[in-house]
Amino acid sequence: MSRVLILTAGYGEGHNAAARNLETAFNESCGANTASSVDLLLQASPRLSRITRWGYLTAINRFPKGWSALYRWLDQSHPFPRALWVLRRELRLLDELIRRENPTVICSTFPIYGFLIEKLRHEHGLSIPFYNIVTDSISINSLWWLPQCDGWFLPNEESAQIIRDAGRPANRVHVSGFPVQPDFARESKTLAPPNLAAGHAPRVLFIINSGSARAEETARLLLAETGWEITCAVGRHDALRHRLEKLATRRGNRATVLGWTDQVPQLLMTHHVVVSKAGGATTQEAIAAYCPMIVNQIIPGQEEGNYELLRRHGIGAHAASPAEVISALRNAFAQNGNIWRQWRRSLDSLSRPSAATDIVDRLAREHGIETNPILREPTPSALTRHG
């Protein structure tokens, strides 16, 4: 049976989310266990991986300027492949994994693996096709394109042009969209926020991330807006959840406070706007759900490109303070949501909820991987999407 090996790493949720969703799409289209995703860095050095991930999260949340400088250094100094000796365990493990599994295709959602694959090609004659699934937008680090590969899948045209401008063959650069969960494509026809023009209350989703220093202040201001329906997804912040639940019970209009949830696709598709940081997974899921975004935090480096993508297309807004979040939402919902409708229409050129399946179809066709016929519902019309 043909197998697909997907390499990922836990430095930012976007890499793991793309890997999980691509694995699901392969297994749904080509049969169970066709694909498997592996965090090679975690397997090779579990303790070191946990320490460096803690360091990564600490840097982006507490020392963003320092992280920005490191990100630029990685982009401009090209430390790899000279520094591949620090990944000798990972290289050995990858070689063993490939020999054992003998995959038909290898995909990566984390850029470092491209250098390891390139080394195995030069030194061991590895000939298995290798593809990068790029999870960033616009502010794409050169780590993604410096090692040669058989193709790059990009979330949007602006990002694809950066790879072409770097001198990579245009026929290997594919605009696929970001591989989001299959739920986005399956439920996009049936789920939508209520019609603002008909007088329905705006629905606002607030996704709280670990680095949101003013999250509680923002949530309190949102819950004070009694004309809106508010959903706060606080993740594993249990103490914050309990405090916000007390506030939510006092307001007249509907408010929901959630802990960890696996219903993010459904939440995004049924709310008018999401307030959150410009993370790779969150931004791309909002785009797939046709849910405009108020960005309340931007980590320097890769997240700058995520917001820049929204800005260029006139979607949502950047709000640097809790008060600015409220102001941006009021502006969007004024006059029966005229500005909100403009934002939503602008998503037409970016939203690709079936990206994971599209990537699977292309790779399966090019490399002779058998797919199972499945019934796919037609994409909803633009009129249905715009509400």
C-alpha cells in the first residue's frame, strides 16, 4: 500500500495543524493508514525538544523583539546546511524511518526537514519525492526554499510569488491554500452566521491564546456590549474561564465561555468576526470559514505576514488595545454591517476550505496513489457565503 510520510514540529500550532489535517485528508481519500505524521524533533530528543519549545513560546510572548531579531538572522544568515551537525540524531532517525516505511511521498510542514532530506539525497541517494507544505504567509523565511524539493504548496498567491522570486521553478510552486480541517469544506454550505441586515445580533468569537496579556480586559469589554452575542474560547485557562462565566451570567444577550474545544471550525463558520492573534493556523482557519478577523496581537516574524495578507485584501483590522478591538467591531457592525459585508466579500479570493483534499488529489495523481471515490458537495455560491 502506498504511504505518505508527513514531517512536523511543535514550534507554533500552524505546523502541527497542517500536518494533522493533511494526514486526515489522505486517510479519508486513500484509505486508513495511508499517511502518518511524525514530529521527528520530539522523537529524536524529547527533553531537548520540550526545552526549546518552552524557549520558543517564552521568546514570542515575552521577548518579541528578540524573537524578531533571531527570525531575521535565520532568514538572512542561512545557518543551514552548515549547522546540520546539531541535528545528527534527527538525521539518523529520519534515515531509519524512511528505510523502514519506504514511503511513496514525503511532505513537510516545518522548513528544517528540507535540509535533512537534501543531505540524504546527496549522501544516500534518496529519491523519494519531497514536498514542502508552507504554513506562513508573505513573511516567509528563506529556510522554506533554500533546500531543493519537488514542490512547494503555498496558502496564497502572494506567498507563492515570493518562492518564485527566490528563483524556484514556477511549475513546482502551487497555490493550494492552507490545509485546514475537512469540516470547513463539509459544513461550509450549511453553517453561516445570521443575517445582520435582517436585524440579527452580531456574533463575536474571542479566541484567547497563551500570550494574550490583556485577554481578560478584552473579554470584559466584549461582555459589556449587550447588543452582541459573545463566545469566549479560553483554552485551558481554567481560572479565567470561571471569572468570565460569572460575568456572562449577568448580561442580557447570549454569552458562552468555553474551555478547550474541538469545535473551532463550527464556531468560526457561525460567528461574524473572530478576535485573536495572527497565528498561522487561526488566521488560515478564519479565512477558510469566511470569518473576518480583528487581530489583537502580532508576533514579529512569521505572524507579520499573516496580518499583512489580511491588510492587503481589506479584511478585518488590527487592534492594538482592548478599546481598539471594541471600536473596530462597532465600526464593522454599523449600518447593518456594511463594512463587515465588504470584509466577507474580500475573502472570496483567499478562502480555500478544501485545500487539504486538493493537495492530496494532486500528489495522488502525480505519484500513482490510488484514491477512493467520495461524494463531495459543491462549494456554496458567493451569495450564500456573504449572508
